[in-house]
Amino acid sequence: MTTDILVIGSGISGLTYAIKIAEQHPDLQLILIAKDELRETNTRYAQGGIAVVSDFKQDSFEKHIQDTLIAGDGLCDSEVVKFVIEEGQERLRELQDWGTLFDTQQKELHLTKEGGHSEKRIVHYKDQTGLQIQEALIKKIQSFSNVRCLENHVLVDLITDHHTKTNHQKCYGAYVISKEKEEILTIGSKATILSTGGAGQLYNHTTNPYGATGDGLGAAYRARVKIEGLPYVQFHPTALVPKVNGSTFLISEAVRGEGAVLRNKKGTAFMASYDSRKDLAPRDVVARAIAQEMTATDAAFVHLDCQCIEKEKFQQHFPTIYDTCHHLEINVPKEPIPIAPAAHYFCGGIAVNAQSRSQLDGLYAIGECSYTGLHGANRLASNSLLESLVFAHRAALDSSTFVTTEALEDDFYEALPEWEGNPEVSVEKMKQMTVLKNRLRKVMTQYAGIFKADDDLNKAEQKLSAIYLETLELYQKLKLTPQFCELRNMVSVAYILIKQSQHIKTNQGTFYNADNA
């Protein structure tokens, strides 16, 4: 199978990119790979919104830039921060033109405030912003005849010189595997766009869906593409402690933006003792504070006190949170919500330039799987969707030129080698993969979570090495399956995270090693 452009990932990054290419270049053919159904992405679970300067009477680009730099704790690329924030308004208007709805008040966008922001600038649709965006983009992408969507396909590996025995130092497409038939497809493409999201499933408690296993990161690592800043993992401070249908449910930061207060086991509001910004300090500060309070009071969670928010207002602004809590017999806003931090967002990823190009020709990365320099050591709340929109636009401009000027001839892509693997299937061995995944999550949660130490990281490396060897043995003997691909990627990403963590000697943002203090 060949195409002009292969987009792997169907969240806000991949869909925005694909829409732009399909709309502006109807002569180009695109294949869009979705790991699950088109709707099942990290994007759909984004509750908060998009941080965009809209009210210039109270707000300004300079304020948003400064807030981003402060949250990033010295590791942001200031030039990237500047152009992302300044281009935000235009990208937001495009979303609206494509049918995305946002809450309004007196015909103006309703803005809310989240941690680390000095002004109200979060554009949202109730507490379902991601879902609203996802639905609008899916409807739009389905209107193009030059886009072919392959749902329920998992990335196996990128096709590079290693496979083609050439020396162009390019990416020529990817191998993907069907979940239904477990058949591996060879897809040749002149440009390959990774928009595969993060890897929250490395941890026991994560707000990410089951598909967030670092597939793009793992494939890029095996293709020897540069990956930066992976240890800067953001833990969202407020995840609901009782799981909902087996998954961790997020309590939006916007709830604190409306006045909710964190209280420990004793009922004490504790954030003032950690930061002058109290409950609206950046996420890394709040997550560590909660973890420390839980340890100090020997508690499994702290409480989010929402009593200051009127019931009608809570229902109107946070209908999903309201319904979920009441289903669990938590009578919000009268009763407090039990919460604890959970792995949420990877600030690091595949290193790209200002046009989303990786160091491998023909390979682009956008969204959470990329490292643009915007977030630095800690992402400012609601800057992630903004980053996706801006870099999807820039990638579309650059890659459309690349495809027509720098790519190889069509017959080269048509002659790419098929995947060579083992045909053997063993049910017992397949069961072992689940065991290995659970062992990996336990290692990462225990030794490479919010708080780290040198000895813990060394233990994590040793235990992960054993998991790697067991995984390698299975890989050499058995037929590749989608579940196997996920395990392989999780092992790769965990390894990079641990090795990079061992070399960081300064605590900044989301990274905290007790031996650096």
C-alpha cells in the first residue's frame, strides 16, 4: 500500500494536520491510521480546554508567554513559546470554522482560569472540550475523498534505511498491524506524521486511555530518532480515586479555577504552605504537595472541597464530573471529591524543529509524542491542545512542500520490503505479556513516579532489564500481535525515561530526585 502522506494517530494533532492537507492539496492522497475507533483518543478525554489569549482588556500575549515560561521552570524554548501563543487565535478560529463549539457568555467566549495562569484565558465547552473537538474534526475529515481512514491498526515500526538497505537517511512509511486480523501491512509514504500521543499506561494510575502506550516514541527510538525530555512526566494533581469502569477519571483543573480548595485528611487547606498561588499553582507543585500530604497523614487521597461553587453552576460548567461523582454517590458540590495525582502528560518526546520535522527526513511528529520546547520541564495547563493546533498547521505547510520536492519516486515506495516475522502463536506465552505489562507498571510507579532517587532509578533499570530480556525472548519466538507491539513500545519508552532520568542532576518542573535536593 502506498500513499503520499501517512498520518499515524487520530487525535487533535493528526486530524487537524490531515484536514489541512486534504483541504489545501486535494491532489495528495492521505492514509490516516487510528489505533482504535476514530473517537477513542487522548484528545476526547481533555476536559479543560485551550489556552488562548482572547480578552485583550485584561490579558495579553506577554502574560501568557510569561506564565508558560514560569511553569516550564527554565527549560522552555522562548522563541517557540512566543510563536505558539501568538498564532493561537488564528488556529482557534479555524477550529470554530470547522464546526467546533465553545461556551459563550453574552456572545463572547466564556473564559476560565487554571493553575499557573495569571488571567482567565481557557476556552472550553463545559467539561467536554476534547470530545467536542474530536467530534467536529471527525465530521470534517470524513468529508474528504482523498483521505482513507484505517481504524483499529497499531504502529509496529517505521520503515527506514535499516529495512531498505539504502543510505538516504529517510523514513519511507511504516508497518502497521490490524487488530482484527493481526496482519501486518507495509505502507510506503513520502511523508510520515506521528501523532500517537503519550505513554501514561507506563504507570498504574493514569488519566490516559488504554491505548496510550508510547507507540510513536517506541518506534522512533528503534529508528534511532532523537528523543528529548522524557523524564518530565506531568502528574495531574486531581484524579478521582475510585476508578470508573476500570479507568482513572480526571477532575478538571478548572474546578479549582472556579474556587474549589484542596484539603488533607484533617480538613486543613494545605496549599498555602507550599506555594503563594495556593490551589492554582502549576501542576508539578500541586501534585507534589498532594503526594506529600498523603504521606504525612497516611492517607490514600486528599479532598477537593467544592462547596464554594453553587450547585447549578457546577452542573452547568462540569456536567460530566457532576454525573460521574453522583453515580459514585459523591454528592458534589456539597460533599468533597476524593482525589490523588495520576500520570497525565509527557512533556518530552521526539525532538522536532519549528516545522515539526524530526532529524529523520520525511518523519514529522506533532502533539504529545513530540518535543517542541514549548512545555519545558512542566506543561502549563491547557497549552497542549494549543501546541497541537499550531504545530499541525506548521507541519502541513512544510510537509506538503517536502512531498513534492524532496521525496523519492513512486516506484521506490511500491517496492518496500514486507515485514518478516515469526508465524508461531502460543496462547500461554501471550498471557505472559499481560504479566510483563503489569510488572513494568509496578516498577515505573514505585521507582520512577512523582518522587525519584538515585537508588530507585538503578533498581528500576535492573528490573526493567529483566523485563526486556523476557520480552525479547518472546519476540524472537512468537508471531507479532497488537498487544505485543504495545509491550515492546512500553519497554522502550520506560528504558529511555529511566536512562535520561539518571543523567538529570537538577530538579526542575515535574522532575524531582531527592538526591538532587
